[in-house]
Amino acid sequence: MRYSLTASGWLRYDLVSRLWRTIGPVERVYEVGAGRGAAGVRLARHASEYVAYEPDEASASVAAQRFSAAGRG
């Protein structure tokens, strides 16, 4: 499932996806401020390990559900 990204989420994801084309695959992704996980679900597809930190409990709960649905819970 593809969740809608915010404007800043699109900018971050676009930047990271361009970097991946330059540096190649990565093993780990650590994201601080994962929000509701829309960008994180996309990022997690490109790494064997993805770790996110989100201090807002409501956003972290939504992100956890999205990661679980994507099989990355």
C-alpha cells in the first residue's frame, strides 16, 4: 500500500531515492521523526533493516500499523 506523503515527505524521499541511485543498496536505514510512517514504509523497502523513532504517540501508533501492514512491523 502507498500512503500519501506530505510535501516535506516527498522532498525527503526524493532526495534519498536519488542518493540510492548513486551509492547503491544500503543495509540499514535509521529515521528520526518518522511521523505517521508514509515515507518510512517506502524507505524500509530498500534496506534489510529499518529502525524508526517517533516521539509523538499518536503518530507512532499510526506508523506501527502501517509498518505492520507492509510486513515490516
